[in-house]
Amino acid sequence: MSQSIHHLDRTAMQSDPAADSVIDKVKCLVETLGAQGPLGLTALARESGISKTTVYRLCTELVEWGVVNRVDGLYQLGSRLAELGDMAPTSATLAEVGHPYIAELFAMFRTTMNLSVPHGRQSVRCVDKIWAPGQDHSSYWMGVGTRAPLHCTASGKAILAFSPPEVFEEVVAQPLVAMTPFTIGGPEKLAREMEEIRRTGVSWVRNEIRMDSAAMGVPILTEDGRVVGAITAGLSNQATRIPQELKTAMTTQARRIARAMSMT
């Protein structure tokens, strides 16, 4: 699945004329290693879509900088990235603000809870999750840092439904990659589902991103209606309807998170 998701990012980059710049190539290499590393030279060139000669030249400089390490012939992210991150000015993130609220949801319903944010215009990224040991793995497959397409995940659909119209147009301008035989297909069908999510305030997926998994999501909206993320709950794959008590609680917590974010 990670290869299909990364393919979305790579396709978007290669269709952008600005992707010829050195900075774009470095960004692509770093994100490829973050998603799929460690990788050898040939694999990194293949997955990033950048020539092997260029990959070797750029990675040599990145290794000298410490942003990338080379161990036993394989490239991986280096500790210098973490050091630079620690130097950046900090502000409250959705994960920091939202964690206590999804913890309350987990305590009430004992089902896996995730917080996710938009990642570019094609995918969503998980920034926090709470689950219990022994729970069905399918209900919490999306770990912190994992990215997935907007069009076939509960968090992605919740975010996409409340995003500006141009985001939807960009999503459907690319093929809707089928992650399973049940992944939604076609702009018209996706548009109808977006209307239903805006009407009900909740998204629902079953077997769309991977088999034997189901989830529901609610958007986190600012006072002016801007979507900043989503809360997702893992459900039993046998579920045939949205649990109303869980939906109500998730919607309440999403509002509380939005208010807390506005005060940071």
C-alpha cells in the first residue's frame, strides 16, 4: 500500500514543471526515504523517479550534511533532520492539542482513535493514535506518520468534503487509485459522497483502503469553516451502520479541539 500512496506524491511532483529544481529533487529524495527507506541507490532512483546519477550526487552531499546516512550500502534519514527540527520555533500542533480529547473518546468507547491532518492536496497524514494492545490490527493500521489517499480513507473523506472546491478538482484530476476492489471510483460517485458527508457531518469507509477494515471520521473545523484535520474511529468490519453515540461524541470533541486550537 505504501508504494501506491507514494506513487500519488511522485506523480504530482513529476507533473509540476517546478519539479526540475534541485530543491524539489532533494525534497523528493528525503520524503521517499521517509516513506520507504532504507533504500539502495537503484531502488531510491526508481521510487523517486530521479536518475541514478543525480540521486548519487545529491545523496553524497546530503550524507556529508548529515540529513541522510548511508549504512551497508543503503540510504536512510539522518539524525541531522531531528536536530534541525528541534531548533525550529514551536507552536501547539493538532496532535498536542487534540490528544486529551481523543483519549477521552478511547476511554469511553475502547476503539482505536486517530487524529489526521491534510498532507498536500492528495493525501492525509496520521499525527496521533490511541489503541489498546490486542485490538484487531485492521482497526489501527494507520500509524503516526503514515500517509494515505484522501479519496478512500475516513479521515481523508472527512477532510476533502470540507476543503475548498479546488482541492476536490485536483484530487479527481488524477486517477483515483484503487487500493482494493471496493475503493470508490469516478469523480461523480465521489462528489455525491462528499455531498452526503457535508450533510451528515461524518464519513464512513469499509474495505476501501484495505480489506477487513472499517472506520468513520468527523472533520475538525475552525469557526470560519476551515478544515484543519479529522478524528477517526476504527470500527469492526462487521459494522453495517454508523454508531450514533460515537458520532455525537466525536463531533463534540472535534468542536472542543477546534476551540482549543484557536486559543493557542
